[in-house]
Amino acid sequence: MPWYLYSPIDSFPHNTTDPNNYFNIGINPPPCPDPNDFMCAIQANDNSGKPILTTALKSQMLYAVNNRIETPDVKLRPTLLP
């Protein structure tokens, strides 16, 4: 399953559940530095180069960001500024 780097193209506040804010970087997870404060990357099934954000994945994303704990499919990085 590919990894997608979170790189928001929308205006602040950024929408982490918009597939257009991610781009496919392949099968290897990216290096995401500490501290674990904000979305860095997700692992998801692909839909024409964009991630498929299932309800389960969205729950993992919410859990990871709210608790500042990475999950198997969600990597975090330092806070993203507007």
C-alpha cells in the first residue's frame, strides 16, 4: 500500500481529510521528524494517485493527531504553520 505525504494546497485551516492535500510518494514511509504534533503522511489504498480515506483511516488520523501518537498508517511531524 502506498504512502501519501500531507502537503496541503487549501487555505488555512487545512483539511486533513481532503485527498487533494496528499501526494503519493511510493511504498516507503517518509522520514517525519519529532515532535509528533501534526499530520505528516498516511498509508492508504490508491485512487488515481490520491488516497482513499476510509472511515477507519480517518479515525486513525484523528486518534493520532489528538493524542500525538503515530499509528501504523499515520505518521506525524512538528506543527504545520499556516
